[in-house]
Amino acid sequence: MEYNLADLFESIVDAVPDREALVYADHPGTGAERRLTYAQFDRVANRLAHHLADSGVRPGDHVGLHLYNGVEYLQTLYACLKIRAVPVNVNYRYVEEELVYLYRDADLVALVFDAEFTGRVAAAAPEAPRLRHLVRAGTPPPGAREPALSVVPFTDAEAAGSPGRGFGPRSADDRVIIYTGGTTGMPKGVVWRHEDLFFSGTGGGAPTGEPVSRPEELAERAAASGEGLVFFPTPPLMHGTSTLTALIGFHFGQKVVLHRKYVPEEVLRTIERERVTSVSLVGDAMLRPLTDALAGPLKGTDCSSLFAVSSSGAILSDTVRAQFTALVPHAMLLNNFGSSESGFNGTATDDAGPDTGFRLHVNGRTAVVDPVTHAPVPHGEPGRLAQRGHVPLGYYNDPAKTAETFFEADGERWVLLGDMATVDEKGVVTVLGRGSQCINSGGEKVYPEEVEQALKAHPDVYDALVAGVPDDRWGSRVAAVVELRPGAGPVDLAAVQAHCRTRLASYKIPRTVVVTDRIQRSPGGKADYRWAKRVAAGG
């Protein structure tokens, strides 16, 4: 047995077949709730796997997952892994042009999609020359344009396949592709080996402890641990961090809960009903409405089972953290740091805040290096975060970007991340922000994340993004786009600047403030800086 994700999952199934594995706890009253034990989930994944193989999907072929959260998403993921096909996530917010790019760039041969996206699939699929097989979950809306390719209903595909395994041998070198980006450029497919993703993305079976030393140990630990943990990834599974949270739950042999979409009130009801112990989300954009619901219409919801709430992909502000902690004081709030290119890097220290920046206790495989020479930077000097060891193979179909981002040093493979950082004498890393978003104002470097943290501490600011806009004197100036809290009075530039001066150096203070009805983010809460720059420039 190797560190292959399908082999590892099947070993868990065989160890704890009757444990509840997956609960699709969609909104009450829809009749959509499903509960599957490990053995049941394995059988439905087998059925779809056999259908895909019988339809001509071969080892190494790329299969797109164009789906909302649900049983079908994880079922399709494992169906691909079982037949050694390569699962590829598809951002369901993409419009036709973006879908054409991704379908073609990823060389998809098959696509499993939600019926709601039928019209977009019909428009994009003809432009993807290798795409030859479509499976649709659900019923398309009335009048939706049908794809030119014949479409197999998901239920028919599932019914046609055998529930047994009967698959060939697999390898630790089998692949998973995670497409990332889209807010600062066209998406890029990060190519992972199963073994590398297991250790870097899911912690090797123990994200907060000692990784397993042999594949068989994973199921042994799951069988010995008993039940009781409930993992609830609330962002879209199309984002790597959410799918990896689900895999972590499975690797522990525990229960994973899903909702189709993020509705804070329903999330709280599910936490109470399913006795959820761990929730993952993305930044203030998801925790703030959860906190508002818990303080308002869902006040009194039983969250006593909740042990940890973790954020990846966006930083939880001090203000929102304090508000949530006042309501659920026993739950740990974790600012985790990672990316599609690195997996998990570390967790913020307790002293992270507006005066210290985003400070991390990183793992031993992470360093801060010079982006050109790749040599470690002196203490206190800015450099780029980098990680070694179990890192991806590169970007699919992009050798130039791969050469720019991945390098070898001292016989090890490294990935150069997009975040700028410093490291102190104790090895604690302070993350400054994405280098691609850094604002150069008169020669001073300003990282948007730091200014955003200060803005969101303002009592009337609900959310904020910061971007650089052209300035005749300084080259660029700091501009803020803010969304105000309901009922907040007018917020003028002078008031915002006075607030920020207590937290930021003068050159970091926003020179422009644009108030908008809603900050635009991805479904998972990630910042859309292209949108912010456009709105800020218009202000």
C-alpha cells in the first residue's frame, strides 16, 4: 500500500465501515438531507467510478468537477481517485469565457456538473476539443440551452456502475489538480502527487500531531480513535482548502457535514443539531455574518460542541474575533495560513494583531528567502515565503510559471509563494501580504492586508478592501473601498484617516475612501482585488 488518496480512504472504510461518514445537511424542508456511512459512501463512489471508466475515462485523464457542495462533489472526487483519473475543480462563478479557458487549459475529457450550470456548460463545452463526456446532477432550469454533447443524468450514471471495487493498483504518483486564482489573472492548475498532497495538504493524517509513518497506520489510528469529531467545511468545495478539510475528516475516520451554500443561520442550526466540533471558513466575510446571526435571530443556539473555528485564505480581524469569542468563549479561533501551492504552512501566534502584523508559527519546511537568489533573508528583512519537501510538481500547461515559482536547493524541491514576509530571531514569521498587491507609494511599500485590518477595526466598517490607484505625485496612493455596517452613519475620509493613524504609519493611511453597498468577494470569502482597484479608481 502506498500513500494514494483512494487507497487510504478505502483502508478507512474497511476499518470503520458502519461509522457515519458524510451528512448532507441542506436547508430543512428541502428534503435534501442525506446520511452515508463509510461503507455506503464507498459504494456510491465505486458506482460512479465504474461508470466513468466504462465511458472511456482512463488513468491520467482529467475530469472537471463543476458542482456546488454536496454528496455528488465528494463522490465524484473519490470516483476519479479510484480509477486514477485526475479530478479538476471548476469555479462555479465563472462565466462562459472563463470556463472556456479552464476547460481547455485543463484538457478536460469529462465533466460532472450541477444542472443549474447547464446553459454555461452548453456555451463553453464546444470550445474544449478534448471534452467528450458529460454527467449532470439534478434537473436543468426551464428553457436552459442544452449542450451539444449528450448528457448522462447523474442518477443514471450512478445506477449503471457496480458498487464493488475491482480497480487496478494505484500509485503515490497519481495526480490531483487544484485550479487557483482568477482574481489577479487567469486561473492556474497546481499539479499535486497524491503523497505530497496527503502530507502537505492534510497533515499526513494528523494536522496538529505526528504524521503517520506508514500508510496502514492511518486506518489503525481511525479504528482506535472512536467517534465524536464532526468536521464542517463551510466554503465551496471548489476551493482547495474546503476539500482538504473534508479529506482531513475522512482521514480521521470521522463525520463530515456539508451545506450546498453558505447561509449563516442554517450553519448555526447544523452546528447545534449535528454537534459539530470543527468549522472551517474564510475570513471575516464568513465569520462576521455568523457572529451577527448568533447575536441576533439565532441567539441562544447551542454551540457547546464547537471546539475550533479555523480560517484559511483570509485573515480574521481582531474586531470580529473578539465579537465571536464573546459569544462562544470556549471555541478556539485559528488564523491558518496556506495556499493551493503549499498546503498548510502555519497558524497565527496569539500576539498577531494590527500592531504586529500577521505573525505565524510556521512548520519546519517553511522559510523566508530572497526571491531572486533563493537564499534565506537576514532577520527583519522582507523576502518571499517558500516551502520545501512535499510540494507540487508545478503548474499544468505552464512551464514558464512553473520555472518562476518552483526551484531546487540543496537537493530539495521548493515552491516560492506569493506572500512577502520577514522572520525574527526566534523563527516567527510576519506575513506582510501578497507581493502582487503591494502598493508602491513614493517608494514606500504598503501591503493591503495590513491596512484592511486597521479599517475593519473601525466600529462602522463592516468590510474593506485596499488597492493602489495612480497618483501624479507618489506614483500610487492607498485607496480603500469600504462596506458600512447596517445603520451606520456617514463615514468621511477624515474620520477614517484619524482612526487609521492610531494603528498605521502615515504613508499607509488611505488617501481615498469609496463607500460601496457590498464588497465583492469569491463565494469562499477571498478578496477580489481587480474589482477593488476598479471601484477605488472610479472614486
